[in-house]
Amino acid sequence: MPFDWREFLIIAHELRDDHREGARRTCLGRAYYYVYNLGLEMARQMSWPEPGRSRHRALWQWCQNHSDTSIRRLGNLGSRMYTLRIEADYRDRPLSDPQAVEKQLSRARDFEVGVAQQNGQPPPPAL
């Protein structure tokens, strides 16, 4: 049975009110990886020319340059989430945005709704 990446979003929501720095960073990362894998699946179904390296940046750039405005919007959301995930995973200073967790979770919801619309399906229930 394949892994359900939405479990990462569920974990992120469970951590949303935990104000410890490590929990906040984990929340940002889990929400991002849910969106990344959802976007990756969508792009592969659309015959995305997947690169051998640097797939994260390449995925969001491909989406942002797509002719479909809905895909471009998803690319913008994914790119913003990627930036927060990089800050959370690689910067040793405190997170710069006190609203980063709420922004990340809101963008994740917008992303999953957008992908569902793109696929002609109802979105998953909001968490």
C-alpha cells in the first residue's frame, strides 16, 4: 500500500499550536513535503519533463511557467512553501516570521484544493 502523504499534513496540524522552535520547524517541513509530493504526482500525470537533480526548484519553476493560470498559482504557493521549508531546515537562527506556521498550513490547504480542482475532484476535507 503506498504511503499517504496527507499524513504529513495531519502531523503538521497536530503541531500547529506547539510553540517550541523544533515543533514549528517540523510543522513547516511536514506541510511542505505533503504539498511537494501532491504537486509532483500532478506534474508527472501532466508529463512533466522531470530532471535528474534539483526536483524541488524545477517543479515549482515548471508550474510557475505553465500556460494554465491555475498551475502557475500552485507553483507560486509551492515556491513560497519551499522557501519556508528551507529556512526551517537549514537556518540556525529563530524563524523570522511569527505567522509562518499559519501561512504554511493555509497555503497547503489552498494547494490541495487547487490540485483537486485541477483533477476535477472534490478536495479532501479541511483539517
